[in-house]
Amino acid sequence: MRWKLLLGAVIGGFLLTFASVIYQVKPLIMDAEEIHFGFPFAWLVAIRGTWGGYTTWSYHIQWLGLIGDIVLYSLITAAILYLIGFRKKRGLAEH
């Protein structure tokens, strides 16, 4: 049972981390565009210059933010899965 909880937590952590890319922050920068993706830690940054024309987008992975999001979301997923499993066991034991 513990390996199911661990596997579910890791899979849930990855899924929620990659779903957090929907959250975007666009800081005000002169002569450039920058977008930070991820919540609560930005783990992907897209940058392009606008001085004298638009350049192509350059993407950079922020590894500490990515690892932090995966760990945080894995812990949240593990807690939810544990509570669901605990309630199911307890519900069966009372009947």
C-alpha cells in the first residue's frame, strides 16, 4: 500500500507541477519581454528582446523552482491520497 501512495504522490506532483505552467507573471521590463511560468515557484522563464525588432523566444528552466514545485505538489498529493485511503479504511471498519 505504501508504494501505491508513493507512486501516486510522485505522479500527482509531476502532473500538478506541469499544470502550474498556466500561471504566468509578466514583469515590466524596458526593451524586452519576459514571462515567468509556474506556481508557487517560477520554474520556466521565456525571454525575448524588443530593442530594434522582436527576437525569438529563449526558454530557461529554473531547476530549483522546478524541484521545489514537484516536492511541494507531491507532498500535497500524498496527504490527500493518505486521507482518502484512511477514510475508506475507517468507513469499512465501522460497518
